[in-house]
Amino acid sequence: MNFYVGVINEAVDYIEDNIGEKLSLVEVAARFAISHFHFNRMFKTVSGVTLKQYILGRKLSKAMEQLKSTNRPIIDIALDLGFEYPEVFSRAFKKQFGVSPAYFRESSPLVEVVPRACIVERDIINYQGTLALKGKCLLLDELTLRGIAVTTNTNADDFQQSLKEKTEGFLVKAVENAGLEHDKFYTAVSCSGNDDGEYTVFCGKKPIAGMVAGDAQTWVIPGGWYVSFDYHGDMFDIREAFVDDLYKWIMVKEAELNPNGIGMLNIYSNNYPENNAVKILVPVKKPV
């Protein structure tokens, strides 16, 4: 496992095991013998939030669970989670969730909790003092795929379930297709061009020359320069981390993306998800 990812994974475990303590950046960083300044950069790079934000969010989410499931006094819940003063807890709770602890207990409104951090495994390295993804440029030949195109919207409540059902349905059916190569499968993602959450996802495999691939749709991946990143994990978890990872990589490397119609090309081996390995390719105008 990558060093930075491994350390932050351990830090998340430590925070969960000690959520009732008065956790601080200095204290957590010291446990890993890393300066608090560098540790905070590591935590933000790997998890997407600062350590302080994460600890506070988890404490308040744990408090919310207790408010919903127990009749314990609010002051006791606050003290058990490391808040010295009830008024500090109440202000933080209202800022996080938009309602007071008392109102939440009485009305149980829908609020967005801060879940335990899902730390995605990927290669992060130090670029002259800045932590960012490790990428490798490659020249890709034009690639023809046969499969299924799915239009989806990340803002829809059933986004993940719907996309997963359709793509997995194709993959199950494709196993019996003698006209396709089965050592790998691909998902190509392109957006609508508007900032509305709408994407087209094409899930497919390479056709075998001279063979009939049935009624599958065709999608052509343009050739050219791409940068390749290695990830491990569920693609929906990876998606959450990749947007920030890619943005930071572009800034660090001063790279320019190539708007060739493909936002990202994901390559999986035939034993995914057993190995959880995903190679993500993004088109760039020139090698960096």
C-alpha cells in the first residue's frame, strides 16, 4: 500500500477508536511521528478534508446517532464526545446540521451525516513538496469497443444502483459472446457539456477481428496521449476521490486536458472486483 494512504488509513482507525477523546491535529500527528503541518497536508490530500474538519464531523455524527437512539441528556452526550462546554457543542451541531441538538431529537429531520472516511488506495507521491497523484503518460491507439451506453445523472437518488445494474447486466451477458475479448473490460465516461450531473457511461469490451459481436453498440475511443493513474477499490468510491486528485495533478504538472469527447477511460481486468484494480486514463494534449 502507498505510504501516505497507509498512514491515513491508520489515522482514521485511531480516530474511530478514540472518538470520545479530545483529539487534536498535534496529538494525532505525533502518534505517527510526523509534523502536524505535513500530517494535515497528507490527511487533506488523501481524504479530501482537513483533520480538524473530519474529527469534528465524526464527533457530531456520533452525537446525532445517540440523540436519535437514546434518551441520554444532551450535556452527557457532548461531554462523552470530548466537548468541554455544552454551548460549544450546540453551536457546532447547528452549524454542521442546520438544527439544534434539541430540535433534532424532537423532530428527527433528514440531515447529511459525516460518514467514516473511505480511504481509496492509489499512488500518491511528493512532487517537490506537493503531494499529488503519480501518473504515467502513454500514447493510445484508437480503440473500438462493443457494449452498452447508459445515460445517467449523478444527482439522481438511484444513480449508483441504476448504473451498476445496467453495466453488470451487460457484463454477465457478454461472457457468452464469442465475438468479444474477455481478458479486460472498459468503461468510458463523457459528460453532457453542462454542469448538470448528466453523463454517458459506455461499458464494453474489445471485439475480436472477424467475429460477430451481436447487437452490442459501438463506441470509439480516440487515439492520442493519455495519462494513466492506478487505483484500487470500488469505482463509486474512487469517483469521489478522483475529481480532487485529478485537479491537483493538473495544477502540479501544469497539464492541459484534451477535450476529445472522453472524460475518462477506465480499464479493468477480468477478475475485477476480486483484485479491485482500476486503471484510469485521461486524455491530455501532450505528454507531461
